[in-house]
Amino acid sequence: MDALTLRRWQAGDLPLLRIANTPEMTRHLNGVETEEQLIERNERYLRLGEAGQARNFVIEDPQHRALGSIGAWHVEWHGQPAWETGWFVVPDAQGRGVASGALALLISELRQHRDGRRYLTAYPSTTNPGSNGVCRRGGFELIGTTSASFRGAELIMNEWAFDLDS
């Protein structure tokens, strides 16, 4: 999709998290979050952004309509500092290249603000063909699979990595 922009996450963006908190949108994430969890996540986005430990954005179209969210946060990956990314696109904007376009913008952003981090990682569920396709199209390398407890249940994920030096 052409002419996407990324706008830094703001306190008033909590309603966008609510839009994405449906059984359909969270089926690859072990289900929905409570209202308290959404409020905490919104506060975490703001807190980590202010501390320089994350870069969270709203994905906007040319009319400044929110199409979803994408972000990256500091992690330790295979013994080295890295970024981890995650995203969502609202249902009526899915299948139009929004996530892939936003990921390209995020990669450009992270290359300018590396914070000593060479790699960008992503961990979509193995059952999420859309997000795994975004990683593949975005030039990520599939490292393997891993699992972790997420929202109270085991989540099996593909581990993807992108070299910001490439």
C-alpha cells in the first residue's frame, strides 16, 4: 500500500488497542486481553518510548486514518542486544500490504536509531500465515521455532531475524 506513514504512539491511542482486542484479531496470540491489560500495555508503550527502549507507532493512511500499529523494543537475542518487532492491522485494512509497508518504514526508522542493535527479530505464531508472510517478504531469515508462555498458555512461534546491516 502506498503513502503509509508511522506516527509515534500517543496516550490517546488506547482505542486502537481495543479495536484489535477481538477473538478474531487475537486468535494467534492465545486470546484477548482484559481492559486492565490493555491500559497497562498502552502505558508501557508510552513509558518505554519515553525511556528510549521502544519505538511504537500507529500506521496511518494518507487521510491519517489509523490502520494498525507496529513497534520495536529492546531485547537480548542470542547474547546480543537486538530489537523485537510486532504489529497488527485492523480487519478492513488487511490483505492490502499495510503490514509489509509499515515494516519497511520501521526498518528504515531503526536503521537511523540503532541504539547499538544490529538485528530485528519477530516471533509470529506458527499458525499465523499472514505475519509469517510479512516476515518473509520483509527479508527476514527464518531461524527456527520456539515456544513460550504467552497470555497464560504455550505459544509456538517462528523465530525470524533481519540484519539491519544488510
